[in-house]
Amino acid sequence: MCNAAAISMIAQGIGGGISGYGTYKQYSSSAAQQEFEAAQAVQNAQLAKQQQGLVQEAANQQISNIGLSTSQQLGAATAGYAGGNIMVDSGTPLTYRMEAVSQAEREKAATQRQADLDKWKLENERRSLLAQAAMLKRASKDTRSAGKLAAFSSLLGSGSSMIGSYSASKK
């Protein structure tokens, strides 16, 4: 009878240890997944930051192209007027030049406004991703702590069962 009780207690101890270890590993796996997702969120935030720079570079290039195109149009118009002995500083030629410059400035401003809007959206996305990463990192720590507590609780439960079995065998 004593041997059966001893074997039962040993089996309970081993089972409790395995159960506690399994619980710990399960929580550790969840924490590792959260850490991976946090790292991905940080990496995506870095990409959003890089995209902000690319958006501004593209806008700068487009603004430069608008200026170049306007200069070429004005140069061609001025040469045409000059070839016809038309004064370019007054009347229709001046009005055309002023309207062309004004239109170019509106296009440049619209391009910059769109770039600013796109950068603002990317900045919001970046901040959201960093906040998500911070929450995931915190959740990972909490999950690891919960895993340790659950494993410890499992071990305590097994220990309690072993004591109960030991007490029953002594009666």
C-alpha cells in the first residue's frame, strides 16, 4: 500500500512539473509572438518615417519641374514677342507672363500642400505603430509574468495534491 502511495505521489509531482512547464512554455510562446509583432510595428514605423522623406523629395522634384517648365514657357513666349518687335513689359505679353507665373506658384503650392498632407498621414501612421509596439512590448512582459504565475500555481496545485495523497496514505 505504501509503494502505491509513493508511486502516486511521484506521478503527481512529475505531472505537476510537466504541467507547470507546459503552461510556462505556452505563455512564453505568446509573449514571443507579441515581441515579434512589436518589432514588426517598430520596423513599419521606421519605413513610414523613410516614406515621409521620399514624399518630400518627390514634391521638391515636382516643384522644380513646374518652375523649369514655366521658365521655358516664358522664355519661348518672350523670344516670340521679341521676334515680332512686341514690348514684353506691358499689355498682353505682360499679362500672359504674370498669369503664367501665378499659375506656376499655385501649382507649386498645391504640390507642397499634398506632400504635407501625405507626410502628416505617414507621421500619424508612424506614431500609431510606435504606440502599438509599446503596448505589445508591455503585453509581452505581462504575458511572461502571467506564465510564471500560472506555472507556479500548477506546481502548488500538484504539491497540494501530493500532500493530500500523503495524508490519506497515513490514515
